[in-house]
Amino acid sequence: MRHLWQAGFAALCLSTACAPIAHAAAPAYSLAQSIPLGGAAHWDYLHYHAATGQLFIAHGKAVSVVDMASGKVQGNVTGLDDTHGIAFDPATGDGYTDSSGTRTLSEFDPATLKVMKTLPSLEDTDGMVFDAASHDIFVAAGDSQAVLALDPATDQETKIDLPGKPEYLVADGQGRLYVALNDKNQIAVVDTEAKKLVTSDALPGCAAPTGMAMDTATMRVFASCQNGKLAVVNAKTGAMVALLNIGKGSDSAAFDAKRHLVFSANSTGTLSVIREIDADHYQALAPVKTQIGARTMALDEANGDVFLVTATPQGKGKVKHPGFAPRYNFEPGTLRLLVYKPAS
């Protein structure tokens, strides 16, 4: 397959007077595998578990699991109801996911894919992340306007109220959690050890932040927004240092610390890629053409592989919000994993 990148790119920053940085060679990505997943055409977040080489995909009433070394589907974590987020406890190796339909969390064994324990949760659970500072798992709960903190060692749960509806979240490993408030166009900051809200910061120009990623070395948070913007925020001050163009319909973001690249998966059929020059300077690379609906993603930082999931659209999409991407229905049985590999 031909490469989907162009060598040139333009520098982007907040100021229209910002001078472009000299062109550099852009990495080339191409579609290497398309792996059928089947089943219902319902999906949400992906999680690549480097410890086992497994990719976990929230898939409606199950979590589908693919062994990425072989490219084969291993099976499913079943008994779920409308699952969205996936996270792992490094101390035990156990996985966690949610069932929004029953307001529960499930602990599962990644080797056997069996659910070992079910715990209560909140309404409208979504993204999920492990925090290395508190050793807790944090779960976004949109309609609850809260984040749920779960201590995997004791099963103790703490509800942390927020000033808006959280969608996704990222931890810095130093005691702070950054949460996209989708309805408020803000990032909420939570103290993960005190289990309380610290502050919330506005994201001017960003409508409906959804995807979240972070460079913990530079302390920059990346929020991908439904209106085709990516906000770069100084985690220490809450100030926005850049507002970059991406594709519309982003539902997840990722940061490749090894290659200094920021990604946004967009439902309009593109993968936006931004090169991090330094903490406050970024360059937009030519977008990778993907497939309609591929809005969530995961990343293997070891080799740079990017994982996306989508299905075959039914008819034309409908625009529900002006300035946002169209929403599609998808054909059952057509769900597939797309693996994009860098040239080097």
C-alpha cells in the first residue's frame, strides 16, 4: 500500500503571526492489517496492554481481545452490558471494565478472560485509567458528573463530584488527574490521593473535548475536541499553549513519547498527527486516511503501531450538531480492527 504521508508540514500555534518552522521528513504510516471482530457494531475505547501484548476493545456487551503478536482474536470478556473503558492494575495484572447498562465494574483475568468480581459503579460510565500515584483506578461517569475512584486492593470506592460531564481522563502519575468535561469545554483537575477536585480550566476554541493524552515529561495535556481542534494545555498552570487543527469527530487521543507524536482518531476517516517540537511548539503532519467511523484508538509505543476500530456505515451520516462530524449507523457483523504501521 502506498504511503499516506507527505514530507512537508506547516507549523501551527495560537498566534496567526507565528513563523513556520523548517520542514522535516514526516513518518509514513500504512494500513498493515484489517482484522474482523464480528458481532454487534457497537464499540468504544481500546487499550493496548504492553505487559501481555493484548489489545482490549470495548465491544458493546463484551470486551474483545486480540493477541497482536499473531493478529488473532483470543476471545471475549463476556457478561457485560454496554462497556466503554478498560484499565489494568499493575500490582495484580487484573483488568477492569465497566457495564454502563447495569452501573457496575467488572474485574477480569486477562489470561482466562473470566470475570472474577463485580462491583457497584455510577451512572453513565465511560473512560477509565490507572493512576500510579494513588494506585487507584478512576472511572469517568458522564451523567453522574463525577469520577469514581476504585482502590483495587480493598475495593473501596470514592465518588468525586465534578462541575460537568466527564468523557475521558489521563493521569500524570504524580497525583493529578486531568478530565475532559465534554459539556463545559473544560479540563477538570483532580487530586488523586486526596480524592477531590482541585480546579477546572476553560478550553477556548475547543468544543466538546473528548480525547485526552499527556506528555508527562513536559507536563502538557492534549485534549481532542469534536469541532476539529486539539488543545495543548500546560498542566502546571492550566494555560492553553496551542490550539491545533485536527479532523472532526475525535473520540480519543494518544501520545507517543518515543517518537514525540500526538494522535487524534477522527470519525470522518482520518488520523491526525502532530509532531511535538518542544513543550510549546507543535507541527501538523499530513493526516493519515483511515476509514469512516474510526474514532477511538490505542498505541503500541514500542513499535509505533496505531490501532483503530470501525465498521461499515449504513447510509449517509447525519449532522446532529453544527460544526461537528456526521453520526453514522453501522452494519452488524462488520466491526474490524485496523492496524497502521509506521515505515520505521
